[in-house]
Amino acid sequence: MSTLILVPQGAEYQAVCRGLSRVTSSPAKVLAIPMGIEPVRQYLQKLTDIGEHRILMMGLCGSLSQKYQVGDLVLYQNCLYQGNLQECDSSFTADIHNQLGDHVSLVKGLTSDCVVCRATEKSHLHQEFGTDVVDMEGYALLEFFQQSANRQVAILRVVSDDAHHDIPDIASAMSEDGSLKPLPLAWELICQPLAATRLITGSLKGLKALTAVTELLFTPYSRSQESGVRSQE
């Protein structure tokens, strides 16, 4: 069965497309989705002709645990949102885990309505809910496809900011349709230069790893590919 990849629009989408472009005859199709749980819900309601694809969400995420650092690959077992839990498909998740092996860690995900930017908040969320990483879209995907019988859904992400440091609060740069507004984003980064540098550096490393894992996942296994991924770490 072929795979339909859903990945947040912009740099994350471009990173996945770069990885797929290096694969000959890839059995995967990729779609760009908006950022944020409500924009994703609206997007999925309008999505047609999904076919018989397995669904894989890819992209970046933030770490809530000291265990996971920038550039680490994480594969969700489940995802929590406002006290509600959705499980990823165990068979599809196991297939990905077996293929990636030691490159990836199984984690518990948390979906947030906003960017979690403070280290103190990350620590609080980890302690309160026992979750390892945070995103803004995962739960919406699992919730939507829960309604589809026999639909296999998995979530594979790369950590782009750790649990030790703050990143800029970019809430003012996010539009209602799930896109980023360039000028407000630039202003927030200028106002918080140290945190902005950390965010940009982490994002670039995360995007590089996202491209590498996409290529690895959709290319038949070889030792040379393993060496290629290790060089990204």
C-alpha cells in the first residue's frame, strides 16, 4: 500500500519533498497542511480522494523531556489533547520503527493550541501529562482518521527545539488559516534575538534530519543509507 504524507506547509513540506526527490519511484505522495489544530481540522474536512493510502504525518516538534534533543527522530505511539487520547496505528508504527531501528525513539505526543515556548512550561507539561514531545497538528489527524475504518495512521517527527531553553513566542505571527505572517514573525525574532538564534539553528538542524529520514524511509535499506543518516546527527 502506498503512503500519503501530510506535513506542515513551508520549510517542513520543502524538506520532505527534498527527501522524496532523492528516491527513485517513491510510493509516497505528499500534501502540505496548515499549522494548528483547528486549521488542520478544517483542511481535513475538505480533503477528498484519499484512496487506499496509509497516512503518515511528518514534520518538526518540540521536546518536553530532557531525554530528547534537537535533531532526534521520534515516532508517536499516541497523542493527547485536552485530556483526550488518540492512538496511532500499531502495525504501521511498528513497520516504521523496524525500518528506522535505532535512529528513532517511540514517544507519547501532546498537541497544543499554541506554540509552547518557555522551558518552564515544557517541564510542567511533561510532568503533568507524561508526554515527551509537543506539536500543533497531531491529534487532529488521528481524530479525523479514527472515523475511517481500517485507516492506518502514523506520526513521525524531528525535534527542533529542546526542553532546556526558551524559544520566541510567535503567536502573533500565526494567522487563522494556519500560515505564518512574515513581517510579524520577523519582528518577534528581532525582539528576542537569543531565543530566535536558538530557534533558527534548531529548525535548520531539524529540517536537515527531516530530509534525511524521508529519504531513508522510502528507499530500500542499505548500509550506505545508514551512514548517510548518521552523518546528519
